[in-house]
Amino acid sequence: MGRYRKGFSLVEVVIVVLILSILAMIVVPKIAVSSQEAKDAALSADLKMLRRQLEVYKQQHGGKTPDLGPTGAYDLANFLNRMTGKTQPSGAVDANGACGPYVTEWPSNPFVDESKAQTVTFGMVATSPRNGTSGWYYSLTSKQIFVNSALGAKSIDQAAIP
């Protein structure tokens, strides 16, 4: 009578595990890089969109930027309200205003903690500190929005408004 084989030998199992391990070492880093690249592409698109919308706001408000209130003084507390809601040409936030909204929802920066991803820090430095204390940085001197994370959108972040 012939001998029946009921399973795989230890050598066969080791070879299969070794092949799967090699494939995993090749595929997993590519997936991680793809995820990082997707986040970066989305952040770059959001940054370009925000910069364009800031320019539209400025044109519709006689050269005033959304960091300024109706009197021309800084009104940083209403910056996001001016960008996501309606305003009067004076810059006053008004649900029935003639201008805006410029963005339907403020975008998230995927490279910072979720609780900070949609927040904006304001400062007098012309470019972002990229310290991750908020998702975005708005320069009160250059009147530009920047990414405020160590990663993401580096190729366009410090560039002039497109």
C-alpha cells in the first residue's frame, strides 16, 4: 500500500512564510508612502484653494483681508466666520450679506492632531513656523495662509500666491 500525504512538510511551510514575508516587506512601505503622498496632495490642493479664496475675499471687500473687521482693526475671532459665512462688503459678518461664503467648510490639515487640524494661528512672522500648534498659520504681515505642520505641502507652502 502507498503512503498517503496528509499535510505540508515543515520546509514547505517555512518557504511559503518566507515568500509572504518578502512580499510584505515590499508592499507595506509602498502603501505607507502612497498614503503620505495622498495626504500631501490633498493638503496642497487645500492650501491653493484657500489662497485663491483669500484673494477673492480681498477683491470683494475693497482690498481688506478677513483678519480685519468692519472698522479696519484686527478681528481675528471672526476670521473663520468671514471665510465660511456671509459678510457685508465692509467685512461685517452677516447671514444675509452680499459676499461669501468663500469655503463651505474650513479644511483639515491631516499632518497635525485632529483637535488642531482645522484651527488657525495668527502671527507677525511672514511665513509659517511649521510647529504643529495648529493646522494653519495666517501671517498678519504677508496676509497669506500657510500650512503649520512639519510635514505636507512643502513644495508650495512658501511660494507666492498662485
